[in-house]
Amino acid sequence: MCGRFSDGYCAIAHERVTSSSAASIDVCRREHWVTDVALLVEHRRSRPAARELFGKTFTDNGLAYAPNGSAVYFTLIPQSHTGRFYLKLMRIDVATGRQTQIAEGAQPAISEDGSQLAYAAFPSGLAVRDLANGQTRTVVLAQLGAASSLLNATIGWMGDGTDIAIIPAPTPSDLEATAPIRHWCGTTQTYAVIVFVHVPAAPAPLTARCVHLLGPELGPVAMALAPTPRSPTTLQVATYANGDKTLVERITQSGTVTPVLTIRNALPCSFAPFGTHLLYLVGHSPPKLSEAMISDGRLTPVAWLHPIALGALAW
């Protein structure tokens, strides 16, 4: 879900495939590390026109496309070792290929007007950067506890441009012999929460509040997030759920969850701006990238895009 788009184009980070190798990259996986990356700008009705824009080590910790199509934001593993963990949040000029490090961060999300960039700050919290003057404000998000790093969170702007929604990812514990009980927002991580960050006009500080969802936890993986078409202050969320299916739900800022539709044998990737369309994978060996329109609780297929191995996608 990582960004915004115009004119029916999407940005895809993918692994280059040679005649002697086969691609095997999961889409929208927050913990998948990818090397040898190219960037595609693909029209929904044409074959991908690939142009290698960066070949350094790429991580699938967010991908965002500027609304005017001029830049892409992504993350890289630092080449130098400093003894502490962080990711480089990069900007690449689509026309020239020039790369610039913006900050130490991950999960970039661009406001609808293209003026502000939200991202997961290191070591924790959310940062919002004014792309015109570089002024950056940060909120710590201590209420998320160990999940406040936001490294694998889902971050997106609400339709009115004054609030950001964050779906935190549970703290990894699968490598621990005895998993500790993790907490966030006054409850355990077995209960789903969303954090809303208010972004007032600068220089006023960012403020955050936790909302407990009235229903089962989201996920477990691959989330796409966008405002609801008819209500820019309501979220539309797509998650990959147990049973190999995608669930699309609407969530109010009070935490009420309303099911919209279910897509069988599908993995969600990215919503169009304002949630009118959804890109998702269908099938296996290889999966196909599909685009469909969401309206009145129904899914209307628009186009089947060409199969491609990819690691992240932004619309």
C-alpha cells in the first residue's frame, strides 16, 4: 500500500529475472529482503517498461510514489556498519535516476497533495516531513510499547490530509522459546488497535491517540490502507486472512469495523487513492496481478495485469 499515483500508473519494485534464475518474491511481505532491484512504471493496459533505477540492496519496508509521478520513496540497507540497526529512507527522481537519502526511516506515505511525507522514524515513532522546506516533526508513540518502531507497520494518510492512520504490526516473537506477553494501547497485542496521528499546520506538534477495534484482530499479513471513497475520515483496509483470502473492511475513527467483501485465493497489494480500486494477486505459479473496482460492497474486475515477480507495489 505504500503510495499515491496518477493516470493509471503503478510503481513496482521487483527482482530481475535471468534465463538461469527464477523469481520467487512475495508481494507486500514486510519482512522480505530483496536484492538486485529494478523499478517498473507500468500502465494498466501495457506490458511493463522496466528501467533499472537502483541496484543496491532493497528492503520491502515501504514504497511510495509521488502524486505527480516525479519521485519514488523506498528503503535501503546501509552499506556501512555502525553497530546499530536502521534503514535508509531514499528518494529517487524518476526522470534522472538521482538518489537522495531523506532520513533514517521506513514505511513512507505521501499526503494526497504531495507536500508531506510520513514515515517510521528510527529508533521509534512517526515522523512527518515537509517536502518543500525539510522541516520534520516527530511523535514518539510510546503507547505502542515494543511495536513503536513501526518497521513493519502499515501507514497511510486519511482523505482530508490532516490525519494519518497507523496499523501497528505485532512484535515478532517466533524465535523466542517463551514468547512474552506484549502490550500496546493498554491491552495485549492479541487485540487489534489503530493509531491516528493528527497533523496540524506547522509548527504545532503532532498528537496521537489509540483506538481499539470492535472486532477480531486484523491481518495477519499484507495490509493495504486507504480512505473510504464516500467518507475521507473512514478507513478502508484490505488484509490477507487465514484461508488464503483477502478481507476488505471499513473502519471508523471510533473503532467500528464493517465487512465490505471477501476475495478468495487473493493477496492484497495496494489501494488506489481514495480506495476506489484495489490491486491484488490471484493464484500461484505464477500469480497474476489483478485490478478491480470496489463499489457498493461489490468487486468489479477492471484488468488483469501481466504476471511478474515483485516485492513491493505502490499506487
